[in-house]
Amino acid sequence: MKEVMDYIENNRERYIDELKDFLKIPSISTLPENNDDMQTAAKFVADKLQAAGLNRVEIFQTEGHPLVYGEWLGAPGKPTVLVYGHYDVQPVDPIELWTSPPFEPTIVGDNIFARGATDDKGQVFMHLKSVEAFFKTHGSLPLNIKFLIEGEEEIGSTNLSKFLIENSDLLKCDAVLISDTALFAPGVPTITYGLRGLCYMEVEVTGPSRDLHSGTFGGGVPNPINVLAKMISQLIDKDGKIKVAGFYDDVLKLSKQERENFKVLKFSEKKWGTAIGLKYLTGEKGYTTLERIWARPTLDCNGIWGGFTGQGAKTVIPSKATAKISMRLVPHQDPNKIAKLFEKHIKKIAPKEVKVKVTSLHGGYPVITPLEDKATKAGAKAMQLAFSKKTVFMREGGSIPIVVEFANTLKASPVLMGLGLNTENLHSPNEHFNLNHFQLGIKSSAYFFKEYAQ
């Protein structure tokens, strides 16, 4: 591996220059005025895959934005890795909060500032460059490689799900390598092995047939806001337990090894709380903060409205009140089952004087990769070699639905080898990516190909 590592080290500045060219493309997937830029970005990725040494590269047009596919299958008998990522980025608003133009990459210290720097262009580019390093030094790879880089991740991967099902043979692989997550802390090699799922619901409470004067009718009719607030307060008990019957039936409990792994991280609840302006933290009794946000299911009211919310005063009893409620799920909870249990519970606690409508808006399955999985172990070893320190393991409290689809459709192990940081302003003004992590990511990727091949 010395030749590969030397090549990566000697080409550091060129890698950064090429990354700048990638970041200059305003590939904002949600804005129609950037549709031409999406095509430009897809072609950029395709050209770089070809230049890296892949012998088949193809741009697949979809009903939305194009998918870029590339492959090299010159290692018979060796495993096949599919590298997934996305070239689309979030809008840049509010533009006035950027300290440098979002599509004019600017280096300040060890960080490169631009929209898409960490989410996900910089992380996609790492794998592309590690493949290049093998071809330039050895003329081949130690295993078979496929790339699938999409342009719709930031808008829900609308056409990718269909593409996965229709092209499962083309995408057949043993592991899916994804870098769209974060390190636990700067300079700490990290494998994310679990993601929470999601069940997102809307509850609408209707009382009188129209808004009423609170003086004339107050005290004699049900107020939907009051009723809804009371119902929400009955969803969680004083110990932080969710009171929906059957909610915890399928929850995968934390193993002793996992709890020990979390302790190794030396997470500071005080620092974490201070960073978000809190002196005290809350949550389910009997669990640490890391266990609560990574490995336990939750229920939160994400929005509530009804009646008069403008400036000044309007004495009104509203006809309706509505709330959006999300539940983060853990393996092996089913979002469809949880949605039905939630609706049943809401209707059970609703008073008879109001009408209640419950709507399921969105759901996603949780995913977990066993720590003893070969691809996970190879990823951990690879990062340890690149960083020269032991890899830590973490779960992620958020959801990445496409990871579940890869696992289910391709029957392949997902390896979440993120090199970003949650402090790098992804989706916000002044997004940036640490260039030292970028370089270490290229090396980690190269080591992964070698370790997994063995």
C-alpha cells in the first residue's frame, strides 16, 4: 500500500484543485433554474470516473435529475463494493449570511468553504480519488468496484428507488460504501452502524363548526387547542416513556458491547447541552444521552397551530387545531405498525366532544449493521490505519431511508464511513469541509478496498 499512500500524499494539492472545480457547479436539485447545472455536475462526475480508470461509465437520465454509474469488474473471485453518494446540494439561502460566495470555494485555515463541501461532494470525491490512486500505481483494484452517484438526495431520492428495483442486477454487490455521515469528533475515525427510522404523523382536532368569540362562547364549548395540548401531554409519562400501547414491543435492546462502546467515547453531556444553550437535559429514564438519541425511540411534537397567531390580540376559540408529531424508530420497529398504534392511541384519548383526524405523512425504516459484519470490520480497520488511532462505533439519531433500500433491495451490507463533522454547517450558510479529513478519507477509502478484498 505504500505506493498508493505516497500517490495520495503527493497529489493532495491537485485533489483540492479538482474538488474546487466540482464545488463551483451550483447543482441545486430543488430549483428548476439549476437544471442545466445538474447535467453539468453529472458530466463532471462521469468524466472524473472515466479519468480515474473505470472501464464503464454511463449517465442515466431519469424523470428528474441524472444518475451517474461507473464500474470496473476486473477482479474475478473478489468481492464487489458499490460506492454511493450524491452530487446535488441544498439551496444557499439566506445568502447574506455567507462570508464568501457559496459557489466560489474558499480555503480558510484547514477548511474549504462552499455549498456541498461536506454534503456530499467532498465525501464523494474521496472515493473517486482513492480508486484513481490504485489505477495509477498498480493498474488495477484489489476488488470489483461500482459507483452510483445521484442528483436527488436532497429532494428525497425520488427516482433512485425505482432505479434500484429495475437495475438490481446491474447494481449487485457485497457491500455499499457510503460517506454522508459524520465523525464522532475531529480526528476520531468513526464507523456509523445504525440509523433510526421515522414515523411522521399529523393530528387534527375539530370542535365547533367555525371560529367563535371567546367571550360569548368561552367556558361552554370545547377549545381544540386546549384539547390537543392535553392529548399531546398524555403521550409521554414522567419517566420519558411513550404511552402508546405496543410501542416498545419490537425494540431491539442495546447490547452490553454497544453500551461499553458508547462509554469509550467519553461524551460530555454538559458540553453538548451548553453548545445548544441548555443547562439541563431530559429524556427516557435509565439511559444516557447518547443511548437516548442513538438507540432509543422517541416521540416529539414538531409543530402546532390553530386560532389566531398574528400580532396583537384576537379573542377567538378556533374551530380546528393541528399538530405534527414525529417518532424516531429503532431496529426492529416498523413505521407502518407504529402509525396504526399511534392513531389508535390518539383516538382512544380524544374526548368525545371533538372530532379527530390522524394522517400518516411519511415513514422510514431503521437499519443496523452487526458489528461483526465483514464490511464493517474492514471499514473500522481501514480508518484505524489511515488515522493511526482506534476506530470508534456510533449510531446516528437521524434517518437515511435510502440506506435501508440498499440493504433490502441489494441484500448488501451498508458501511457508513463518514468524514464530515456535524459542526460543518451542512444545509446552512458557510458550509465547509476539513481538508485534513478529506485527505484521511481518501486514505481510509483505499485501505477499505484492500482490507475488504482480503
